[in-house]
Amino acid sequence: MRRRRRKWLSPLTRRILAVNLVAPALLAVGMLYLDQYEEALVSGELQALRTQAELIAAAVGEGAVEAQGYAGSAVPLIPMTTHSINADTARQMVRRLADLGGMRVRLFDGNGLLVGDSRLLVGHGGAVQVSDLPPVEDKSLMGQLRRAYDWLRGSIAFRRDVQPYIERPEQTAGDYDEVVVALEVGESGSSVRRRRDGTMVLSAAVPVQHYKQVVGAVMVSKGADEVDRSVFEVRLAVLKLAAVTLGATVLLSLYLAAAIARPLTRLAVAAERVRSGHGRAQTIPDLSSRRDEIGDLSASLREMTETLWHRMDAIEAFAADVAHEIKNPLTSLRSAVETTARIKDPEQQRRLMAVILDDVQRMNRLISDISDASRLDAELSRAEVEPVALRVLLETLVTIHDASDAEGAPRFVLQAPEDDELVVPGLEGRLAQVFRNLMGNAASFSPPGGTVTVKAVRDETVVRVTVEDEGPGIPPGKERDIFNRFYTQRPAGEKFGTHSGLGLSISKQIVDAHRGAIRAENRKGPEGRVVGARFVVTLPADPAEAERRSVRDGGRLSRTSTTT
């Protein structure tokens, strides 16, 4: 398997960072668009400009407007006096009032011509335009942030619906919509424009009236420096908070990634070492103390590794046992063949040929049992379990054994409840093999005319089956050894080699695969003497059947029937 080269940030760490950084990043970017807050500030500034413009217009209307005489014929039927703005007086008022408010004031007459501008100083030598000095460049970190913010603001153009600010050399009222409205309609107006550098210009225009006659318009304008500064401070505060949030998110994400990715990497490296290593020195780290999914994974990998080692040990022991068991008949067969080639007596040759035939049959039987045992694990792992009625199965096996007409064969007795099928989940064929093997062993050890008793009962969540005989019992200390492979302990007088010693071993393997248990013990009489052997098989009962039976019976005791 090709190993992935380890990097400073693992793919899992990068994914965790990407997912966790999305929300803070969106917050930081979204806070750059403080439209509602900016609109509120702009609206307040425009209202203040409109109020100042109204005050200036009232002052100009009272102090800088003069009469122009009669309009029309020399002797009018209705005398009417027209008024106009006195340019010299108006200029002085505009300049002084503008200095008080820190704003720019422009005055247009009734014809839309520019009469006065607070930034124009008119003298005998002509007009001089006054402009503010540029601010001193701030080289501090805050100044650099402000310049970067101004560049970003100009690039993104947060208020894309704002008109550009254009100031022509010869200004007229037609250059400004709000001034046109003030002159023609007599109503105040306001506007927001943007310079090329991205800064905003706020303006408000109010008509100058004298006795309800519109004689001009006052336009008051100023830069939106206060608005920009306020919005910048809010955005800077939000960005600081976002930066702290991003930093905390990165640290927490790295911690989370380390808590997840690093243990997984350790497990992967350990698993690779186990796969490619030799011996059992390489082990899976024990992370079960974490008490989470990674701890569960570590425990599962450790259990799987131990199971694999046990399986390898079992395969190794099985191979050694098979080699040993096959070697015995092969040695006997070889000796018989070599002897047959040397002797000439036909009777002795016939007896040796019988020995050879027995050894061949013994090897054939042994190989068949070994093949069955080797296929058992795969079959048990692949097959689907089904509900198995043990009472019906045991009745069938007892009937088959009782049908034997062999002389001296033992009698089989089945004791099982009539109203309980004793259903267990499992493989019917393999369970039948277990009980057939136990009954066969009991029959072979029972004396002529003896009795083999098979009992089956339900004990809460399990079904317990016992097979009892009246034979010599189990040698002391061999209650567990009889389940080992190739263990043979046959009755006296039985022909050697008729059993491979795998029957009980296979039975235990089948019962273990069904999550059950099998054990052997001696039956003892009143005086403590061994009167036979007892094999006990415990299997988990089918949960659905147990629940249905509990509801149906309501706790009633089952009746037991005896089948012979």
C-alpha cells in the first residue's frame, strides 16, 4: 500500500479549518457593508446641513436682498417691486457664516448664476480659491490601516448608487439638481455625491426668499469625513473582534484537529507497522481512555489484532495437529507396505493388506473431518441465522436413534415442554450436527440396554439442552481437554482409528459461533460414585419468541413431555 506523505497540515486539519473559518470570515466580510448604519449617519448629516442652509438663507434673505424698482409700465395699475441679491453683501455674509459652521456655502441668484462661494475670495486682483491643506501623512499602524481602508472602500464602492461629484470652473445652478429644485419649486433638497478618491460630499440646497419671492438659493456642502470616520471606527472594531474570533477559531480548530487527526494518524501508523512487522512487538495504541469514537476505534482495532493473532495461533496449532495425526497412519502404512514387499507368506500378506486398508480408511476419515473443520469458520461467518425449533429438532434426532435395530443399543428419552418450541437463532444443520455428535458419543459409551436422556428447558433468556448417559464418565481432569482437537478417549474394545477426535472440538466451535456455551461433567450417584457423563449446551433464546411467549403465557409454567 502506498503511504501518503505526511504534511504539516493534514487533509483532515485543513477541512476542519475550512469549515470553522467560513462563519467568522463571512462575518468579517459582511461587516464591511454597514449600509444601514452609514445611511443613518448620512441622513443625520444631511438634516444638519439643511438646517444650517435654512438659517443662512434666512439671513441672506433679510440682509442681502435689495429692491430693483417697478416692473412693467411707468404707471402700473398694480405696483410690483422686484428684489435681487446684493452680490457684495451676500459674499461677505456667505464667507463669515461658512467659517462659523466649517462648511462650504455657495449662493446662486434667481437666474442660477453663482453669486458667492465661501472658498472664493474676490478682490481688485480677481478671485482666489481657498482649499484645505492635505492632512499630514500618518505613518503609524492605524494610519496604514486607514489608507488600506480608503483604498478598499474606493475599490469596492460600497454606495454604488451615488452620483459622482463634478465641479466645473464656471458653476451654475444646473450643475446641482437640489439647487434647481430650490429655484424652480421653492423647496429644499439634498444630495450625496462621491469624489474620485472615494470620499463622499454631502450637500443641501434651500431657496432664498424675500416676502415669498424666490430670489436665489443657498447650497451648503461638506465632506462626509465624520461619517467615514464613524463607519471606519465601527468597522475597525468589528474587524478586531473578527480577528480575535478568527484567531480563537484557528486555535480551537487546530486543537480539535490534533485531538482527532493525530490519534487517527497514530492508529494508522500502528496498523501499518502491525501489517508489515514481524512478531507481536508492534501493538495498537490504547486510546480507550478518551471515551469517544476514537477510543472505541482503538479498542476495536486492538481486539481485532488480538483476534487475528489468536486465529494465526489456532491455524498454526491446527496445522501442527493435522501433521501429527496424519503422520501416524502414514507411518503405519509405510511400515506395512515395506513389510509386504519382503514376506512371501500369503496369509501374512493378507493381514498386512487389511492393515493397509484400515490405515487408508483412517486417513480418508481424518482428511474428511479436517476438511469439514477448516470450512466451518467460513460457513458460520457467511450463513444467515434463522429461527430453529430445538424441540422439533431433538425429537427428530431421538426418533432416528431409536429406529436403530442394533443389538444392545441404548434407549433414548427426550424430556421437553410440550407448549414451547424452544426457538433459538442459528443454523439448523450445524446445531443438528452438535446434538447428533453428543448423542452418538453418549450411545457409544452407554452399556448395552442403557438409557440416554436428552433434556431441553427454557431458562429465562437461554435454552439449555443436556445429554446424559450411563457410561463410565469422563476421566478426572479431562472435562476441558475432551474439547481439544484430535483428543480421543474411546470405550474399551472399540476398534482403534474409527474416530478422528474432532467431533467435540467441532461441536464447541459451532456452539461458540452461536454465542452459546458447552461443558462436560460427570454424573454422580447418591454415594458419590460416577454413574455417567453429562454434556450441557446453553444457547441464547430467540428474543422475539421469548417476548411473544411471555405475553401469551402470562407467567404460566410449561408442561413437560417425555418422548421415548
